[in-house]
Amino acid sequence: MPLVNNKVGDDCTASGDKALADGRALVDSLIKVVACYRHLASCVGGCTDSLQLRDELRQTRERAQKLAGDICHHLTSHLRDKSLPEEQRKEMELLWVAFSSCLELLHVDMCKVLNMSGIFSLADSATLVHTGQEGGCSEVAARALSLPDLNEAQAKTLPASLESQERSTMELEVNQIDRMIDDMEMKVNVLRWMVEPHGPQYADPLSSTDSASMALISVDEEQQAPRSQPLCPRSHIFVLLLLFGVFLVAATLSVCVFLFS
């Protein structure tokens, strides 16, 4: 009877679960940071655009790039492991798809900010579009970066005279994200259309509001069902019978006139 080392198996399972939990935590953090960057990017060129906003974009972008590098190394090392169990590989592939999609969104938003910052210069505030939006986005950025107060943690505000230098740096960062996306596709071959979400984490349950709305709709339908009108009401049937009788009498008279004439 072959001997089985249960301790080694348990250690491998525990290690795989920890790696999967770490990957989920990293991907969740990146999703929050990318969502924050998209929110900040929507303010570029508007009346709330300022040097502080550009600095918040820079800090959020740096945080997203750091997380992207850590996630890429973490997922790549595990997905290229041939001994990875099938269930954990499926979960890692789900994280890989979420990560690659999130990275593409970050790349799109970075290109947008790069283009908009070239059109709307902070040196000339008259070019900014007055959208009517008020307030800043520091609280949103601080929550995404896990900082108590972004104004206390941020570096010195970037002078407007260094906008061109900032745009050059952003161009390098955009190219870096572009190369990272290409390297990911070369290192790991995960077909997105072959990865199927499963489990409660990836389900789309109805919220309490949606459930209440569906319940109200069902109740309305049940109440309206007994009162629904028949396909052919009685008045219509009476009219049809009357017309049929008149037609029958007219046909009978015509035949009689023809026969006795």
C-alpha cells in the first residue's frame, strides 16, 4: 500500500490558498485605484482642473503602476507553474482576466489625460470648460490610495511651467503600460473568452431594491391578470351574429326573387 504524505499536500494547499487570496486582494486594490483615476480623469479640462488635480492624478497613476507590476509578477509566476492545481488555476485565470481588463482601462484613461492635458493648459485658465461642477476629488483619491489626507501626504505641487515635463513623463508611463500589456500576452496565454466566471464572488445578485421592484411587478401582474379582457368580448359576438343573420336573410331573399321571377 503506497504511503501518502498528507502534511506535504496540506502545506501545498495552504500555500496555494494564500497565493490566491493575495492575488484577489491585489486585484481588488487595483480596481479601486483605476476607478479613482477614471473619476479624476473626468475632471481634466473642466472648471475643477488645477495643479492639485494633476498631482492627484500623478499619485494615483504611480500607485496603479506599482500595483500592476506586483500583480503581473504574482499571477505570471503562478500561472506558469505546471504543478498548479486545476481549481486554483481557474481562479488565477479569472484574476488574470480581471487584471488585464483593468490594465487596459488604465491605459485608455492615461491616454485620455495625456491628450486632454495637451489641449487644456493650466497656464491659461480661460481655456478650461465651465462644467458647473464644484468641489475637489481629494477625498476620493485619498480613499483609493489608503491615505488619511491626500493634502498632507502629497508632494510639492507641480508648477505650471513644468507641464511639458510632466507630459513627457506621462508619455513614458503610457508606453510602459503598453509594453506591460504586450509582455503579459507573450508570457501567459489565457484566452479570455474561454474563462467563465463562477461562484458567489463573480455572481450578479439582485440588490434589495431590485428584489423589491421585481416583487412589486409580480404583484401587479397577478392583480391585473383576473381583470384582463377576453380576446372576443360579448358585444363583439352579438354584432357578428347580427351581421351574419342580416346576410343570411338577404341571401335568402335574393334566391327567392331569382327563382320566382
